Amino acid sequence: MKKWKLAAGLCASVALPSAALATDLEVTHWWTSGGEAAAVAELAKAFDATGNHWVDGAIAGGGGTARPIMISRITGGDPMGATQFNHGQQAQELVEAGLMQDLTEVAERDHWKDIIYPPSLLDSCTLDGKIYCAPVNIHSPEWLWLSNKAYADAGIPVPTNWDEFVASAPALEAAGKIPLALGNQPWQSNLAFGAITIAIGGLDLWKQINVEKNMDAAAGPEMAKVFEAAANARKLAAKSTVQDWNQATNLVITGEAGGQIMGDWAQGEFAVAGQVAGKDYTCLPGLGVNEYISTGGDAFYFPKLKDPEKTKAQLELAALLVSKEVQVAFNLKKGSLPIRGDVDLSAANDCMKKGLGILAKGNIVPSGDQVWSADVQKQAEDLMVEFWKSDMSAADAQAKWVEILKSGL
Amino acid sequence: MSYSIQVKDLKLDFGAVSVLKTLNIDVAEGEFIVLLGPSGCGKSTLLNCLAGLLDITDGEIWIKGKNVTWAEPSERGIGMVFQSYALYPQMTVRGNLSFGLKNARMPKEEIDKRVARAAEILQIEPLLDRKPAALSGGQRQRVAIGRALVRDVDVFLFDEPLSNLDAKLRSELRVEIKRLHSRLNNTMVYVTHDQIEALTLADRIAVMRGGIIQQLAAPQEIYNRPANLFVAGFIGSPSMNFLHGATVDNGRAFQFGETKIDLSGYDGGAVLDRPRAILGLRPEHLLIQTEAEPGRTLPAVVEIDEPMGADSLVWLVAGGTQMSVRVPVERRLAPGTRVHLKVDISKASIFDTESEKRV
Amino acid sequence: MATTKRPRNRMFRNINAKIAAIPMVLTTLVVFVGGTIWTVVYSFTNSKLLPKLKFVGFDQYERLWSNSRWLISIENLALFGVFSLIFTISVGFLLAVLMDQKIRFEDTFRTIMLYPFALSFVVTGLVWQWILNPSFGIQSIVRSLGWESFTFNPLENPNLVMYGLLIAGLWQGTGFVMCLLLAGLRGIDEDIWKATRVDGIPTWKTYVIVIIPMMRPVFITTLVLVAAGIIKLYDLVVAQTSGGPGNASQVPAMYVYDYMFQAQNLGQGFAASTMMLLSVLIVLIPWAYLEFGGKKHG
Amino acid sequence: MAEAVHPRGTKPRRRLSGRNIMLYGTLLVFSLYYILPLWVMVMTSLKGMPEVRLGNIFAPPVEITFEPWVKAWAEACTGLNCDGLSRGFWNSVRILIPSVILSIIVASVNGYALVNWRFKGSDVFFTILIFGSFIPYQVMLYPIVILLREMGLYGTLWGLVVVHTIFGMPILTLLFRNYFSSIPEELFKAARVDGAGFWGIYFRIMLPMSLPIFVVALILQVTGIWNDFLFGVVYTKPDLYPMTVQLNNIVNSVQGVKEYNVNMAATLLTGLVPLIIYFVSGKLFVRGIAAGAVKG
């Protein structure tokens, strides 16, 4: 057995990380698509410039794959230096369990309360008056992305709202196009449904259901209309069989599909493909009907670490993420909106400017991540994916949907 | 008297099943004991207990005056030979012979000396550097015996060592083992189901059934005065003839159907009158004759005769019971011949039907 | 040397054997038994992201069994399991019999059949996703050959998707089963074949009546291996269909994983795991009873 | 055992009998089914993206390019790291070697103890172990996190080695137990009479007789551990991530169009180690299986 021990010792010594001069901070996230990776590079560049070192821990496959790994690492007692979560209820229990670094000190020093806009972003990071995460961007899912090429091929004008889009579908189909691109991943169906809810149902209905948790409204006739619209939309997406969201976006980029309901991160893909907003593609926030956007987004959480050097680096990174320069550089690449209203985004493209405009007007609603638990969201996703890919009736879907919302009350 | 092996109240249970039931055996030094019985009787199990390969449930085992009940097999001063030879296939014959000695950290010269001596005794010197796969069955078993031999122990345990060999080799090795015993004069415990081996080799035979020793005695004693019906039926080929009847006339006669057989001269205890009794007669203790002798013969009809080379077996029916009689090979009897069987009552056994014990 | 020494002696008898068994004992007790009990206990709580002992009775189970995705998952697994068992074992056996006919190039054939087993389910799922993709896989090839109406898109048809998974699963696993069964066939005494030939029993009948019953131990090992793989079915589905289209190819392991980690509802995930373990036990206990309880070893 | 590997069926009489046509025909059809995906993978990995998009996936490349292989090995990105699979390869090796060695040692000792040194309740433990092989890994993910945390092994190479050993144990122990029980018990008894102890018998008698089953265990473990993604990613950290994590990242992080040729090359590269082991030791595998699985 002695030999094995020796071999084991050798292996273990090889596995020891080499000591570095700068403080290494491992950052885990699930940003791996083209635009996303470019945006992360900006964060890393800025962090490395402070003399520390960004150790990239990208995990592909989206939040569903990455989150269990992150949570396991944190609860397993081997946390990373910083990690992405969607802000909202996702990390709440980790904070409650005392596993997360308190950022209040940095936040007060840098006056996060005054600069972060809309304030709801910071609220999501706050628990018992203390701040535990640094928001980095705002993502709004309620966008309709249209391919100008597809409409040119079909010989009809690019629609300006959801109703026109629905009306244009037969012409697109006649031209051999898929009217609506939709990936198979469950969250995409849910996202599309959310966007249709705001567009068709309107802000009041949305707030009644999601904020005030009015279950009568959820079961009511207005919501039934939303379900009918979604049922209609699923016919338009019937021929779309791709898996990932960016493959669906790619269908729009190449003009094979008319449009896609997707978050604003989709424009990162358009940008990587060298397309120009307004010329090659058109974006309609709130599906062009109700110009409201929800303000979910990503935030970074910092698990408690034993090494004080690392803690110092964590706080530096937190401050850096909220800083003006990083916000500009990151969000331009990512295609998302910055978390502060005081930055200059003159370099932003058409679509981003539309988003900024809506944000400035205050036409915002909290995101699903902020109002419902992950459990409710997952159940809703399961329902939506079933609804979008089967012939479940709108009424059935609505009834089930109400049941799911009730489980989260 | 000093005993080589003493088994005191040995019990062995496998879960709820009692495999060996309170056994007691004392083996004298230099004695050759054969454990004999049908398969499943516990004979091999008992041997494994003696070797320390099975942990017993209760009782004690003493070897050479030491309590070895919980000693390791190698500490008991025993050597063991197995049915399937159990030679280590990856080692040469020499390796096989010296493996145990090496484990005992014996000096090399001593090992070599012992291996050489064992090889000489068993005449396997030319095979020493071969692997077991290159040996014949007989050679393998010699090596297996050699492995016990080199240990220079006083007690040899044999677990059906000859059953994997063909008939010719079996009788050769049987003689060899006997020669070995007379040369080394150590204690041997030998398990077999073959009664010829038992009868030829043993100083004493322990006949076992159902985890119980039925009879422990010298071969002749077992053959002539079997303790019970089982031993009587198990020993001897062909089996003893059993006549079911009754003892009458204050135990002076055996009533079998219409025939009455006089029991005077019976070698045993008081016969008494028993409404149900069995008269056991070995095939060689019957004589076929043409005339009847009242009280000495019983009538029978020849069914078939089987010449077997040295002698001949005649199968007959007497009073509805099939019987066999050993006769000289020249004596041929046509089927259907009516004859009379003369009984040698001094060599017969009478069993009580209820207790199955010999009277 | 009195009998009083016995108990202590017994404790330390074969001490090395007992030390050597420690990893196994610990694994079974701590990981498999302990982990299972832990899972069952927490399935009665409303644990969300972190396990918490706040009991809610059978709530999680009620919800589980009224969840359509869970019901679909169970149905899918049953379908996949039954077909997978039937086909891996029957195809595996057929191939093993063919391989056992003193064929030429046996090594080549065996390598071809066995190599997929070296590849992970992730890889298997990806490759078959691609081959079955109607826009450039088999369907498009057949269409380009002139058969325009040819349709073969199992992964996009909710009614066929499980069979699409089955094709990939069989591709990966039958080679291994073939090897197991081939080994079993070759472990059968040549005399049996001679005996049946003398008796004039046709070959196919010999296989059915004599050989297969004699191969019971191999079939049991195979069954254990294949069934264990089926219950765990996860990677293949994730890689090949992600449970789609819709929920048409969901399986229980995915439900467990999704609810434990994505939905952050550990209680629900544990309840689903418990049901999976329970179904395993229901299948295995009678078998274990027959295998270990019925007859004595040694 | 060695003699158990020869074919048993009737000898083919004529080369082109109906029976042979059926026999080889069936085998060829099945071979096609098995070989097709490998063909597709290799061909695609040798094509450029334009050709992939246009062409027939079954057609050989018009113009062979090794670009996808280079890219998969050294250039493909996940997040910020654009060093392809090369990064994970050595990690995989580092995980593989101790995991395979430890899991095989533990399982073989288990099997040996279960056959030759049965103790009270050993059958119970074995039965539980077999149940264990049916437990989906996802179910055990969380308890194992807690376990490793308490052992202080979380996030370390040795933590992962322990996990692989635990989950390899049921099947391997089953195989070793079956194999060792096919070795005559008398051999073990003889060795005990010869004074060899637990380890003496294991190393001197059992091990030298067990090459075939060790080959089977080796193949199964190399394949399983090399292909593992879930444990590697959950129980270690990025500087220890195995190759499969990179594979997942390359395959799942789509940057615009899916680069199928790179994906296929990456897939083949990742599968190379187990594939080579299969090609090299396939014959021993069947022999070992014959010895380890046949006896119940």
C-alpha cells in the first residue's frame, strides 16, 4: 500500500495551486455565448487592471446547469470568489444561511443607493437592511426581434407591433419562412409567454397578478385573452425546432425566421453577426404594444471566504462592477441596460436606446425572478413548454397556471 | 493415553440450521481415522472445523494437547490435502511446496531441505520446476500431499483427496497414502464417501449422517456389527439384505413371512420378542443350496445372476424381498430356479425397527 | 487457553478482513443507506434552496403526483425501460448467438459493436441528435435521393421522441450486453450441445429450452446492469432532446435534478427521488429475496 | 477460464451457403448501425463549416481539413478561456489515475472479502451495494456534498476520487465477487493452512489469477470516470475540471452558428482515451466478462 500512498502524495502535490502574487479571484458565471463572452472579457480586463487576477469559471449550458454547481460549491465549503445569480429570490437562502459576504460597507461608501436605477435592483440585493449583491445589468425579456431580410424576401413591410406581426405570418409562411423562432429550452417558452402577457394584458393586469398576487385576475377573462394569443403564437412557432435561444436568434439573423421573442441579450448575437439595428433587424420592446419592460438582470454575489486578502479583492470587484466605466463597457458588449442612469451610452445602438428611453420614463415592472420563487417559475416553465409544444387548450393551460401561482403564495 | 486430536462437544450452526450436533472424537497418536458418510453428512464440514477453516459454534478442539479452538489454521500443526488439489496455478511445484514455509519465515536452507525430502518421498523431483497446469491428475495430487508433507506436522487432513482421479490412479494413490502413513506414522484424518478407501485405509472409521457420528469403530467392527440400520446399509457393496419381520419365541427365532429362522448363535445382546424387527444379512454370509433346512434356510427364486470376474452376484426374491448373494463365479443359476438360502446367523445383525439400532 | 477467551478472540479474528471491509461498510451505511434516509426525511419538509427540517407531511408527494410533467416522466421511463430491456437483451442475445457461430473477423465485429460503450451518453446523445435531425440527417439524405415525402424526424415528434432516444440508447448499450451474453454462451459446456444434437433438438429450440435457462446468472447480471442504467437515464436525454419537444421526453431523473437545483425546491426534488428509490426497491426486493433469501450459499 | 472463449456454434460448411449469407448479412447490417455515427463524426470533423452546412452528413469531405481538430484541441472558447480541450486533458488524466486505481483496489478487496471472508451481515451489505447501483446520481448529489464537506475533501482531487470510488463500487464489487467466487474455494483454504493471511492470500494467490477481471474493471472505470461530467464539475473547481467540462462548454456554448465540425472533433478527442483502451483490450474484456459475469 505504501506505493499507492506515495503516488497519491505526488498527485496531490501536483494538484496544489501555484501561489500567485496578485490575488486570484475565481468568478463563476454562465455567460458563454458570443456576445456574453465578449462582455465578460470587459469585466475581467477591468478587474485585472486593479492588480488582481480574474480566474474565469464559465459553465456552459445556462443557469440550470451552472446554478447547482455554484450552490454545491458554496454549501460544500469550497466557494468561488464571486458568482453570478439572477437577482431576486435565487440566492436568498444562501444569504440567510450566512454564507454570503456583506457588501453594505462598499455600497455606502460608493453611494449605491443614489446611483443605482431603478432602485428595485438594489432592493433585490438587500436583506435586513444589508446589501449582499452587486447588480451588473438590467435585462428585459419583453422584446420582439424581427428580421428585415425575411420581410424583404416575403415582400411585405416589417411589422411595428405584435398584431401586425401575427397578421404578417401567412405571407412569411408562403415565402417558406418560419414566422416565429422559438428554442426548445423551457425557459424560452415561459419568456415568450411573459412578454405576450405584458403586451396583450397590459401593465395593470400584470401588476395585479404578479405583484398583488390577485388570483381572480389570473383566472379572469383578460388573462384568458392572453392565453388565446399565446395559443395563436404557438402555431407560428410550430416549425421551429432549434434547441438553444441563440440558435433561434440565428434563424432571425439569417432571415429564415420572421421574428423571435427574446430578451435584450439577443442583440449581442446580432452585434457579433455584424448586423445593424434598424437596417438588418428591428426591435420592438414590449412587443411594440405596451412599451413596458421588466427589470430583471444579473447580479454578482460574493461568498464568504476565509482569506482576508480575497475578501479585500471581493470588495474591490463589487465596487468595480457598479462603476461607470465598467457599466458602459460591459453593457455595450452584452446588449443589456446599465444599472445606473448616469452613464453616457451614446455609443449604444438603436435598440439599446429604445430600452434606455423606456427605463428613463420609468415604464418598468419587476421581473419574474423578483416576484416569484424559482419553484413557481420552474413549474410555470414546465407548463409553458408543454403548452407551446402540444395542443393543450388555452383554458386548460390557464387553469393549471393559476394552480401553479397559488403554490407560491 | 495421549491423544493427537480431541473434539469435545463440537457444535456448528449455520444460522438456524444445525450442521454438526455435539460431536466427540478422540484420535490417538498415529491413528488413521476415516470420516465416512453420504454427501451432506457433515464429514467435510467437520474436517474444515478441525483445520480451522470454519469457526465453530460451541465446543473445543484440542490438537497435540493444545486448545486450538480459535487458533489460525496455520497455527494448528496440521497439513491438508484437498479434493481438487488446490495447487496455486501461478506457482511452480517448488513454489507450491514452499509457500507455507515461506509464510512461516523459515530459513531458505531449511525450506530447500524439506522440499527435497518431500519430493523424494513422493517421487516428484523431476516435476519441481513445472507449473501445475503441466501435471497430470495423479502428479498434482502427489504435489498436494507434498505440500502437507513439507510442513512436517503430526496431523494430516485429507478432504476426499482421490475422488477426482480415475479408478486405476485412485487405487495406486490409496496404496501410496497407506505406505506414507506407515512410514511417517503421523495422525491422519481422511474424509471420503468411498467405503473401499475407508475400509482399506482406516484404523477406525467414523460413519456420519446428519451431523452426527453414527458409529466410530474399527472397519471390521463396523462391517460385521453395524451400530444401526444406516451404517449397515451404507457400508458394503452391494448393500446388506434386510428382511422385515418379527422376533418370536422369547427372542430365539426370527419370523419372516412363513419362514422361521433360528437365532441361536447370534452375536449381540438380548434379542427379546419384538413385533417389528429387521434381520440384516450380508450377501457373502448367505449360501445357496438346493435343499431346505428348517430354521436355517429360507426359500427364494433366482431372478438374475451377475458374474463380476472374481465372484458372482445372484439376485433373488424371497418372500417378496429382493436379496443378493455372493457366490463363486463358476456357479451359474438360471432365472426362475427355486433355491434355499442358508443363513449364517453368527454374522447376521438384528435391528429394532423403531429405534433402527442393532440389538 | 480456556473458553472464556473466546469472545475477545472472535472480535479480533480475521481482523484484517474486517479492516478491509470498512470502505464497503462505510459506503453502504453512510452513503447509500444514510443518503437515502436523509433524502426520505427531507422529502417531508419544505426545503427550498438549502435543506431545512420544517416538516410539511405529504404535501410534496401530493404535489408530485398531481404534476403532469412528473406523470409524463414516469410514463416515459416505463416505456423506455420496457423497450430498452427487451431490445438490448434480445438484440444483444441475437448478436451474441451470431458471433458464436465460428465466424471470421469476430474481433472486428466485436470491436464495432462494443466501441459505442466507450463513449459517454452526452456524446451519444449529440451524435444521434444530429443524425436524426430532419434538416441534415437521415430524412434530408433520403429526400435528396428523390423520395420527397419521406419523413423521419422522431426527435421532433412528441409521439416518437422516446423511440429516438431508444435508438441512441440501444446503439450505446447493446454491444456491452452482447459481450456479456457471448461470454455466457461460451461458458456453457460443449457436452450440452453434443447432447442436444444427439437428441435431434433443432438449434433454435436448444437456445430457448436449454441454453437460455442455463445462462440465468449472466442474464441476471445483465439485467441488473441494464436496469440500473435505465433508472439513471439522464445524460442521454439532456444531450439529445433536453426533455423536448415540450415535455415529451422528460424522465424522472431530470425532474429530480430540475426541481432540486433549478426550481430550488429541494423538498420536491427529494420527494421525486424517494419515489424513484421506492420503485427501485419494489422491483429489486423480490429479486433479492429470490437470489439471496431462497437458497443457501457456500 | 481461458478455454471458455472459443466459439461454440456449428462450424460453417460452405462459404456461400444460405446460412452464411444470413449470418454475415445480419452482422453487416448491425455493424452499419454501430459504425454509422462514428463515420458521421469523423467525416464531419474533417469538413469545413461551409461544406458541413451544404452537404450530406454521410458524405466524405470534398476537402479535408484538420482545422476543427486544432480548434477543438487548442482554440475553442468557453467564457474567457480559449484553450480548447487541452486544458482539461491533463486534469482528466490526473483524476483518472488515482480514481481508477483506488476504486479497483477497494472493489476487488470487497469482492474478495465477500467471497472468502464472509462476516456477519456481509450479504446484507452486498445487497445494499447492489441497490446502490440503482440510485440515480442526482439524488445523491446533495448528501455527498455534505459528506465531502464534513470530511474536508470538498473541492479537492481526493474528494472526487472518493466519489468515483463510491459510485464505482457497486458494479465493480459485483464483478469481482462473481469472479472470485469462480476461483475454487479450496485454493483459498489451502493458502490459509499454509499460513497466508488476508492480504497474503489477496496479493499472492488471488491477484495473480485475476488479470481478466482487472482488465474489465479497468475498462469500465476508465470509461466511466473519463466520461464523467456531473461529479467532475460539482465536486471540484475550475483548475481541476476534467475534459468533459470543456467538451460540454464547447458543445453547449454556441457562439452564433453551431460549429458542428468542431463539436465532432471535440467529441472524438474526448472519447479517444476510452476508445483506444477498447480497441486495444477488447479481447481481454470479453474474457474477463466471461469470468466475472457468468457465474452468478
